[in-house]
Amino acid sequence: MSDQQKNQAAVFTDDESKRRNVIIVYADDLGFGDLGCYGSHQIHTPNLDRLCADGLRFTDAYATSAVCTPSRYSILTGRYPFRNSQAHILPGDAGCIIERELDTMPRLFQRAGYRTGIVGKWHLGLSDGSRPIDWNQEIDLTPIDLGFDESFIFPATADRVPCVYVEGRSVVNLDPEDPIEVSYEAECPFDDIPTYHKNPELLEMKSSNGHDMSIVGGIGRIGYMRGGKKAIWKDEDLAETFLNRAIRFMDESRDAGKPFFLYYALHQPHVPRVPSARFRGATALGPRGDVIAELDWCVGELRKELERLGLLEDTIIIFSSDNGPVLDDGYVDRAYELNGTHRAAGPLRGGKYSKFDGGTRIPFIVSCPGLVNKGVSHALVSQLDLFASFAHMLKMPLGQESAVDSQDMYEALIGADPVGRDQLMVEDVSCGKMLRRGNWTYLSPSEGAPFMPIVQIETGLSRDPQLYNMDYDIGQQENVAWAYQDVVKDMEARLQEIMKSERTR
């Protein structure tokens, strides 16, 4: 911890027992229309609907990016992704893109006397990147070096190797006699492992695009992995394994008599979608619907444990997603064929990867003791605002280099402020920019195809500026840039100003 951070820690000495626990439940590729409380009639999500009924459902909340790694970088650092050139979708053996010295949201909670934990998907890299990760030794830079007291994660995504859990600094259940080797080379460097094209008879799920390197657990993955057989997870066990670790963290925190901050990063409904046996066939939408039902159950079990521990009334739960939805993202699981009338992005245009709102406008639910108003909020908020908002709640000052793009939206989070931000910026997969200001959404001109056939999603890319009035055109169907050229000019200038700024807070 820096001297500046130590000095900040000394200014807040209120009784710890009065401080609220905080849980961020972060879904993966969940769309604006995937939950019952956001309009879905095909997927039943009673536990999240209950969280909505008891809390506040936001209609105008955004992730910072239409893909996962940049959004996860932002929520933990309070910084826009463009401030880090490495904030893009990472391979499973990438070095950590959060610098060891950078202030983070879990560090904020540590300074306030909280016990901090992460459970679930990480996908921000491990080790310092100076050399390849040795998965058979202690890893020199993990979430416990960035503000988390406890860490139980998988390194990247479920479709990337290595398919193992990492607790603290070490791979779980690793047999020293069966060391792990990982490669993201184009050609497989290991002759003695099963691969997608060499051993199709081993496949339990086929690829629709990519995901054709190592076969692990009957599924083709991105990257090659050899060894570590006892350490490899079972896909159908992931949800309950992470849930049980989240519950264990809460139990231990209660026993320690300390308030806690838990970042519970779900892996669903990202591909490959493999629900546990109890959720297979839970919906009529196939595996994608089934894993959303499983996700909802996990949230319900988490809430039950808080009730059992007597902590529910002292805990803030925030539920959201890292980006918008995608149906076919690389595996043949009949997501399109079984989707029926379900609209994963709800009324929004586009989806994951896209500059349209379907890429970054996400479900965002706050269940909080002492809410000023419950129901629905139309306040404009960004996920990166959680950092500064919690600093407000904790009465903790932020250093000049801390959370430079995060804005204090605490009053919006508790329902006291119906407006929220004046403006916010988001990025698509190609780092193209969108600016939301009031009722206007502006998409800056971008090179590239307007449609991604591989995932069947509109990109929002156009060489022409695009301007949409969100008051009456939530689906972004009518580009009115030609009629409001002064607004276009002003919003493009503001985008450039943000991009050149050292900080926006």
C-alpha cells in the first residue's frame, strides 16, 4: 500500500459494525431483456425479480464496453478502458493488465476495514507479464495483490484454457507429477493431447466458429493445454462451486466480525453453456435459457444465506452484466433455433460486440437497506461509478490518481437522485466510441462492416455520424444526425475532450 493510501485509511475510524456489506454479482453476456423484471416472458427469474421488487431497477445503466475484459477493468479501477491499451479480450495466459500500484475498488474497502473477496471469473490476466506464467508454481500477481484478501477464480473464460481454478496464487488440486503447460500458438505444440480436428470422436459439444484447439471435458476450447488432469474443472459444476465459495466467504466474514466486500463474478450465460443436471431443460430455450435459470437460482441461494446469517438487512447487493447478449458465440447449442420470441437485448438494437445500446446498456439492480425510493430508476449511471459512489458511502477520500473517470452516483444508487450522470462514454469491440448525453446517443464514425455474420449482430459501425433520440427511439432506428448537426458537432467535440483528458472526475 502506498503512503498516500495509508494516509487515506487513517481518516475514517467509525464503528465497523455500522458499515454495510457490499456484494457485486456480475453476470457474463447477460442481456437487457433476459430477466423477468426486464420484460422476459420466456425465462423465469424469480429470485432476481424479487431482488427488483425489493430494490431499484435501472433502465439507463451502462457497462463501459461491449466486451468483457474492458468492462471488468473499468468496474474495478474506475477508469475508462481507453486509458489502458491492453484492455481488450485477453487470452487465458495473459499478464495482468491492472498494475500492482493502481488503486482499485477492493483496496478502497480494505482501507475502510472491510474483508474483501473475489469468486468466479477473472479475465484480467495473471502475473506481471514479464515472462510466461508457470502454472505449477505460485503466481506472482493475482487478485490478492490488487486488494482482495481472498481469491477463488478461473483465469479467463470457460471457453479458454487453462480450465482450472486458482485460489490465492496457486492452481487448485494440481498434481506436481502432472504439470500444466499452456500455449496460444496457432499450431498445437503438444503431440500427445486431444484436439478438436484430430479427435472429433471425443467431442460432446461442437463448435460453430473457433473453439477448435484443445478438447477439455468433451468441449473444444481456445488455446492448447497439456497436463493438470486432477485440476481440471467440470463445466456442469462451475456454478455451484463458485456459489459455495461465495457462501463460505460470507460465513467466514461474519465469523470474523468484519464487514465484507464480495465481487461474485458469474460465468453465465457465456459459452460454453453447460448447466448442472438439475437445470437441464429448465427452460424451453435450450442451454442458454437453462444457465440463466441456474444463474437466477445462485442469486436466490446467496440471498438465503444472507438471511440465515442475519446479514440481509445490512447488505447492499448490486446485480449487473459485463456487456450485452449474444446467442451463437462459438458453439452449436441451438440458441437461435430455440430462442423463439425471446429478445435477449429487449427493445435495444445490437448486442455483445456492438456500438448500439444492446452492447453496453445492461440490467442493473440495486437491493439496498435504506433505499429512498424503490421500483424503477431512469438515472443515467455507468458501472465505473461504483468506485466513487462507495467512497462516498464509506466517507473515504480518493487520491488524485484513483478512479479518475468514476463519478459519485451514490444518491442515484439509493434512489434519491432520478437523473444521475450528465453524460457517459462506452466502447464497442473495436474501441469505437458512443456518447450518451441526456436523451441523445451519439455514435462516432467508424470503419468496418455494419454486421457481424459470425454472431449475427449489428455492429453499429458506419462512416457517417449517428444520432438517436432515446426518448422515443430506444431501438435506435432513426438516425437524425443530419437534422441536428450542432448536436453532432458538440458531442463529437466532447468525445475528443474525454479521450484527451487525464481525468474526467
